[in-house]
Amino acid sequence: MPIVSTDEEIREILSRFRRIAVVGFSDNPGRPSHGVATFLQRQGYDIWPVNPRLAGEIVLGRRVCAALRELPEVPEIVDVFRRSECVWEVAEQAIAVGAQVLWTQLGVRDDAAAQRASAVGLAVVQERCPAIEIPRLRIGLAGPVPFL
């Protein structure tokens, strides 16, 4: 799979895949990861929060898992809300569990991890936010973006 760069590719990913693991999820409603997860859930995506500090808690109606391998189903998209230096580890976990897409948020980039994930078949989106891309590309909106 390629490193994704076009609107058509992003539209295809966000239209096709519905299960999203949010790695670096925060239970604080003021944090971007919480706002994005809430928005995605309202759009009908199946959200799985991942954060070892919150493991076992129920947030947004889901049990927070410590790692991708603990999720009850394979995420299609792994959305990374961690620092750039953490992306390699998350990419390796995404590969190990069989995810289809590695997605990093605005300001989060690791070209080596992107190349690694792409080389084994994952589509890779870097430095983009699905909660921005969905309204921008007009993908099945079901309400306003809560933090934009």
C-alpha cells in the first residue's frame, strides 16, 4: 500500500474503513484525542480507545485497552495521538495486529515508520486529522465538528 497523499485516497480510506483504534486516547474532553474520538463515534465509526494509563476504564462506552493487541477486534485504522518518536512502536503494533491503515495526527510524523508500514501493505496517512478531513471532503457528516 502507498503512503497516502491525495484527497481521493483519503476519501477511500475514511469511507471504506469503520473500526478505528485511537492510540494515545485521553479521557479529558478538552484534549484533541478525546474530541476526535467523540466526533468519529458520532459519525458512525467504531472507536477503540488505547492508553495504558486508562486501561480497563470505560470511556465513550468502550473499555480502554493498554495496547492494540488487547482490542477485542482488529482495528482497520490506527490513529496515532502520540509523539513522533513513538510512531515506530505503534506502527510495529499495527502491523502485528493486522491493521490496514496507519494514520498519524497533525504534527506527528515518522518517515521511517511510514516506509516500514507501507512496505508490508498498510496505507499510511501522516500529519492529518480525520475530524478535519471528513468535513473537508464531505464524507457522510452527521453533525458539527465539536472543536473546530
